[in-house]
Amino acid sequence: MLLFSMERIKFFKAEIKFHLLLSILFAIFISFASYVHIPLDDSKSLFIYAIHFLILQFSVFGFLYILSISKRIFLVIFPIIFFVLSAISFWVYTQDISINSGMIQAILESNIDIAIDVVSLQFVIFLFFNLLCIIFIIQKHRKLKINTLKSPLFILSIIAIAVYFLADRYRFGILTRKLPYSAFIGVKDYLEKPNLKLREVPKNISTKKDSLHIVFVLGESVRADHLSINGYRRNTTPLLKKQNNVLSFKNIYTPLTYTAISVPQILSDKSILDHRKNEVYSLYSILKKTGFYTEWIGNQSLEKSYEGLVKTNEKILIVDKFHSVLSFKKEKDLVLLDTFKLQNFSTKNKISTLHMIGSHWYYNSRFDDRFKIFNPMVTSKYVGSASKEELINSYDNTILYLDFFLNKLINKLKKSQQETILIYLSDHGETLGEEGQWFHAQRNKASENPAMLVWYSEKFKKKNPISIKNLLSRQHDTLSTDFLFHSILDVSKIKDFNYKIEKSIFSQKKNN
């Protein structure tokens, strides 16, 4: 006899109706919020994401069923989960807010007066209907006579839960980046302790500099070979080509091809070869100890893996912290320049880090209409619906935006009275169809070859002739991203700290 025979279905009819109703309400109030802002302009994309939504909702059913087996536990836990997740989903529906550890931190640590400011009539109405649904569900659940381990739905729920783990194993984040799972993962990440431990900086270190401004622009997903300044067939960097004192280093290498592992390495003395090293020096702690003013202005939410390093800065500003790289309402990177200010005095050293959203997928969200130069572009977030040409066109438009961004920043820095040097480094590259792969977090030449540029002011050139000579001589060297930490300490003339000068782009090139 089949497990789901007609007689058994009839016998468990009330239970089936209850869980079908529960799943529908859960989808309306919570799950669907993660899909409403996804750009899907063709039937294939709609079909794929409809399947994705059904798989996610099926997996949610599994967890809800297990929760519902005990009436007491369901009575206590379900109202809390449903209400809190619904409150969060309201902002995902209305603002495309990203649910991550930063959002959880803001929720848990905000002052009550700030929290009150975000309450609106629409929010209150949404929560009112949410409470009515909770009462309705609880009443229906109390009337259930059958909701036990003997139910055929129990076996189905185990399959549903297995689907969740298998899906996430197949592709990281495929379900966990959507509600309700993103909320639970966000809480988990918020409570987790960072893996990196920061070493105490020696007290006697100092610097020979007194008016140096280092601007470090940390890029995202920009591969070196799509910059025309590096020989790319398209003119993707027309403005940078016209700037004086711009050098491009097209042979940078990193095996760390996603942000969570590449950025901690870049911002510390951790080498790309130090897989197990977890006690590191923060670049900013060292500079701060010598009197540098350190500031971080970012357009990405801080990830746990490098948050501790960033927090060693004196000033930290995340300009759009509630929209992550997954949001389609994410601010464009030019907003960083609106908050970046030149200091009005020239007798203090300073390092400013600007963390871009760069060329992270979804590419069309990274630039405005002025940069829709290469066409046709992608029209859907679903990669399978786009041609290789469309994907590359959209990606190359992000490079045009980067060119505009850096050119505008350089023109701003030219007004400074300090010795000024700008270093741009992408955290990793991007794969654009090579070997059938897309995006990053995978090992191949395109992902492992990030873009890197240096610009220096005339005043810096005049005061640092040897550094400039060495910089020019090393432009075509093959270098790992280890260079960043040691180069900044070298150009800052840090004394009594044991950095590796041979890894600095400002040091003399050694003859083999």
C-alpha cells in the first residue's frame, strides 16, 4: 500500500489542511519578502525562482512541522518566531533591507528612541494583521487531534529538512541568504567570536613622516584584465588613462577569492600562505600607534572575519549598512566620496580606507544610467537567462563606473596640501564564463588576479624620489596581495616594527 493512499490522506486531512495554511501564511508574511525585489524580466527567470521559492518553502515546512509536534512548545515558540520574523520581513518588503549580522546588531543594540523613530502606521498595521494570524494559527493548532510522529507528514518533514542541508551543501547560501534562514544565520554570526586575534602593537614604534595621507581604496570583484589601462580591448578606463602619476600593477595574485578570507589577509600581516595563522597585527593599530589618524568609510556591511580589524580605526562609517551586496537598492559607490573629506591641516599623518561595493553581482545595481555604455546588458538576476555577452557588458559597465569613481577621487586629492598617495586594490577578481564558471569564490586565473592601481601627488613625488623610482621598477612584477600591509608600513617610514620590506612595492627590486 502506498504511504500516501487516499484513505490515509483523508484520515490526516485536518493536519494536512493546517500545515498547508501555516505554510501559506508563513510564505506571505515572511519568506516571499526575499523574492519580491529580485529583477526577473523573462519567463525562464520567473520559472527558476518560482522553483527556488517552492524548495525554500518546502524546507521551511519541515522545520515548522517538527516545531508543531509538541503543542506546548508550539504555543510558546511559534508566536515569537512568527512575530519577530514578520517584523523583520516588513523592512525587507518595503526597503529591500539585508538581513545579516549587522542588521541583527542594529536591532539588538539600538537605543529605544531610535527604534521608535522607524515605527510607522504601515508597520503597525502589518504587525496587527500578523497578530491576528498568530491567534488564528494557535486556535487551529489546538484543535488538531493528530500531529504526531506517526503521521506521514513527519516523514515528509524529515525529507524537507534534508533538502535544506543538501541545497546549502550544493551551493553555499542558496537558501540561507533568504528569509527565514538569513535571520537565524545573522543571529548566529552576531554571537560568534571572530577567528582572528589581534596582537598587541609594540609601544616604541614611530614614524619619520609628518604630513602623509594614504588613501587605500579596497575594491570588490574587479579583475585586472578588464581594465583598458592593462590592455583590455574595450576602453573601460578612459579617465584614468589621461591622469598623470597613475600606475597599474596587472600581475597581482591571491588564492583567496572571496571577501571573508581575502580582506582579513589584506588588512593584516597574515600572508596568503598562512592558512592557520590566527594571531595577527592590524595595519591600522600599527599606524595609529605612531600617530596616524585612521578612518574607514565603507559601502559594505562588515563581515565577522574582518570586523575586528576594521574596528581598530579611530573613525568608522558604513554609509549604507542595512543594504548588503545582495540588495537591489544598495547605494552606489560615489556616496563614499560625499562623506570623504580632506583634512584642513597638513601636519598630521592619516590613512583613509574607502571600501567599495565595486563589481559585485548583481552588476546592474552597481552603476547608474550614465554608465550603460556596453549593450545589451543582463535584465535578470538569474544568470542562466543571460548570454555571456550580456553578462560581460554589464560587468564592463561597472569598470567604467570604477574609472569615474577613481578619477573623481584623484581630482579631489590633488587639492590636498599633504604628501598624498592612493592605492587601489580589489579584494579578488571575478570569473566571467571561463571554464563554465561565473563570479568568484572559486580557483581560476580570473578570480585570482585582482586589479591594483597606484596614484601619487606631485608633492609625494617630490619628497619621495627613491620610493617612486622603486615603484616604477616594480610595476610589472608578479606580486601577491601580501604587498599591501608591508608597502603601507614602508611608505609610512615606520621604525622599530619588523615588517618585510622586500614585499613592499616601494622597496628596491632585488635582482635574481
